[in-house]
Amino acid sequence: MNEIQNTIPLSIPNISGNELKYVKECLETGWISSAGSYVDKFEQMVAEYAGVKYGIATMNGTAALHLALILAGVKPKDYVIVSNLTFVASANSIKYTGADPIFIDADPKTWQMDLDLLDEFLNNKTSINSDGERILISDGRCIKTIMPVHIQGNIFDFDRFKLICEKYNMSFIEDAAEALGSKYKGQSAGTFDKLGVFSFNGNKIISTGGGGVIVTNNKLLAKKAKHLSTTAKVDPMLYYHDKVGFNYRLVNVLAAIGVAQMEQLPSFVSKKQFIGNYYRVNLFGVGDVEFQHVNDDVDHNDWLFTIKTKYQKELLKYLNINKVMSRPFWMPMNQLPMYENYYYVTKKDNCKIIHDSCLSIPCSTGITEKDLKKVVKKIKKFYNSCI
Ligand SMILES: Cc1ncc(COP(=O)(O)O)c(C=O)c1O
């Protein structure tokens, strides 16, 4: 236990607001389960913060992605184009629908989906069938939608992405799981097409323990999302369900935590950005450290601060031994056994380079300046004495 207590954690929840008060209220009134006012309030707060009309809360971000794909009409045997550098839930949610992912390599600087590759792929390998659907030429299967993932809360050149989508008549669903608080030209991540998804698991910028929200401006989609997430129940009195729905809703007691977290979100975003700036200034020119490139149009939430170095393995080992928790990037999808034989659009496999050279360093919103200084000191010491 002491060992853990003395370690500077990577990115842990910050429970310093009204969480206990609101949860206590749920416990005292008995409203702990699927009904209760905190669910509605949490949905409204997330939607309002993101600047959209509707939010639909779910038990986690993966369930939210699954529902969003169903709402976008993704069916078995379809394809969905998705970033190869992502957390496994993006690809899994596609598989849950019976569709298959087509992975796109990452841009070496921003680590987001490479838009040159996306454009080239759609241009060279796809066409339109007699029903007006975009298909993969080699097997005639429909490419239903695109799922860009805002890796680490960063956002790519969205204007260009939208032009590509318009050119090929493609819709998209944003996996904005990590990007609550990030903006492109002043507009919130997750709100650029009909459906976007946020996650609130333990390491996210706010957390409900586990949770997710689908955001949309479309009333019908919002209604359908709520319906599907609540076992497609038609009548609250009679047990009448009109579809094979899902039990994906977020419970009131967790939504209560979410409301308390949302109250603090602006200060959490500021703190994450403070931490990001601190590291950018203090690690600039240290060893061979490089940072994720952020385009000028992007207001980055700096969710999980990550550096790039050719000494990744050695630095990871050194920091973890020295009680500074650090972790590599997630393994790219094409390297996982269940996805290694899927279509991967790449030239240089930038995902491998990023995966082999990046590591995330402590950036919890509750981190002290003393601990930030300690992290920087350890990294400097590593470069001065270990290589
Ligand atoms: C990019 C990305 N997509 C999806 C998810 C899934 O969210 P959850 O863990 O809430 O199911 C996460 C986070 O865990 C994520 O980082």
C-alpha cells in the first residue's frame, strides 16, 4: 500500500466536489438505480457543455459507441473505417454490430487518423454501388461510416476531414471518449456530425467510475438512443418491449457523481492544460523528448500528457522504478491477435513507431506542483545519467 501511496499516479479521478453529498442523497432517498433526477441532470450538463441539444447517458463509453453505430445504421457485414491507433473499445464496438473495421494509420505528428491515407484509400479502393452506397471494390461490401478517434484529446484538421467526407458522401461518428473539453475552431469535440461519444471511466478528465454519453442535436436519434439503452421498453407499467434493446443506461448513483464532476469540469480542463504547458516548457530540449503536435485551430484538453523518445523502454522502466507512474500508448489495433488480419491502410506503419516511442507521464488534475517538479527532475536525471 505504502509503495502505491508514494508513487505519483498517472491519471486518477479527482473527487473533491459535491460527489459525496449527491451520492449520499441517492442512498438516503433510495434512488440508486436506473431512474432518478441525476441521470437527466447529468445528460443535460454534458449536452450543454458540448453545445448540443441532447445527451444520452450509458454505463460506459463502449456501450455508447455500440449504440451510436447501430443508430448510424451499421449492420452485419458492413465496414466501418476507424483509427488504428486507439483504445480497443473503438474496434470492439464495431465488431459488436457484426461489422468489420478498416484501420487507418496515424499521422506521425498529431497521432490522429492520417487524412492523406484516408483520402487515397477512399479514392483508390472504393466506389459507389447501384444503391448509392460506398463499397470496398475488392469485395463489394458496404463501408457504412467512419469513426475518427480524438487520440489523447487532440483533434486533426477537421475542415479537411469534413471535405473528404463530403467528397465521398460519408457520415462519421466521433469517438471523443478522451476529448471532453477539447475544441476545434471553438466547437466541442464530438459534435461535428450527428453522433459523438464521451467516456467517463476512471482515467478520463471527469469520471463516474464507469460511464459514457452519446451527444447529438437530432431529436429522433436521441429518442432512439434512450429507447435502445433502456431495453426498448415501450410502456413503464406493462413489460412491453418492441425491439431487442440493451440494458446500457447509467444508474442514478453514478450520474450523481457525474453531476458533481461536471460542476468541476472547467477547472479540470484548466488544470490539465496547466500541466500540459508545464511539461512543454520544462521538458523542452531535454534529451530527445518530443511532444504531440497540436494544430493552431485546436484547443486541446491535454487529457493524458504523452512524450516521444527513442529511449521509451528505458525511460518507462526508470520512471516506474522511481515511483513516477508512466505507461506506453495502447497497442495499435493491427498488432492485436483478433485484429491482425483486418484491412490496415498504411505506408510506413506510423502507429508502430508511435507505440514504440511514446509514453504517458503523470497528469492527474489533483497533481501538485511539487510532484510535477519531481517528474521533470527524474526525466532530466534519466537523460543526464542513464544514457
Ligand atoms: C478512445 C477510446 N474509445 C473508447 C473508450 C471506451 O470507453 P469506456 O472505457 O468508458 O467503455 C475509451 C476509454 O476507455 C477510449 O479511450
